Amino acid sequence: MRVSRATRLAAEQASIVRFARRLVGVPYVYGGTSPRTGFDCSGFTRFVYAHFGIFLPHYSAAQFDMGMRVSRAGLRPGDLVFFDGLGHVGLYIGNGRFIHAPHSGTRVTISTLNGWYAAEYDGARRIV
């Protein structure tokens, strides 16, 4: 039986989200790029995608230049979501939620695309 490209893509995106969820609780560390040392926002997304052989720069605005632009209504799990003038990035996980390394004094967490994040939303990119 042949599997469609859409089915393969959905499976890959689900794997990315499952892997990212395993990192919830890792401390935020400016410049951090691993669960051992901690993550900043772009270090987190870079680490997650690198696990799947996809290499992203360690800078959120540079990550925004990659992949395909996605409308907010078209978000799918695994898409990168950007905020605050491209100064922050997270990984969309579905149902209006995303996982990210927010800022100093926090840990990798799951947040909703409401409130501050809705007001500061800049766009999204599909990397896979």
C-alpha cells in the first residue's frame, strides 16, 4: 500500500511534536542549545529539528526566513510560530497551543496563542 505525501508529512510533524514534548521542563538559558545546558527559544527549535536531520540557524529571525509561510488559520503541528518582532519562536503543537522556551527564570513550557502571544504574533513557517 502506498502512503500519500500528506500522510507522511503528518506523521513526521507528529513525531516532531512528540519529541519536543519530552523537553518540557528544561530550564531557559540564554544561548542554550541542549537539554543538558538549557535552551533559549531558537536553541530549542533548532535542537528539536536537528534531531530529525533538519538544521536551523540559532536565531529566530533567521529561522523565519526558512521554509514556507503559513497562515495562522493554516497552522499544523510542527510549524514554527514567531512573536515580538521575530524575537521569539516556538513550535506549534495543535489546538491553539505551542511549546517554547519563554525567557530567563522559566522552563520549556506549553502556552496558548492567546493574550500577549496573540497580540505579538508575527507569523509562522512550515519547515518540513
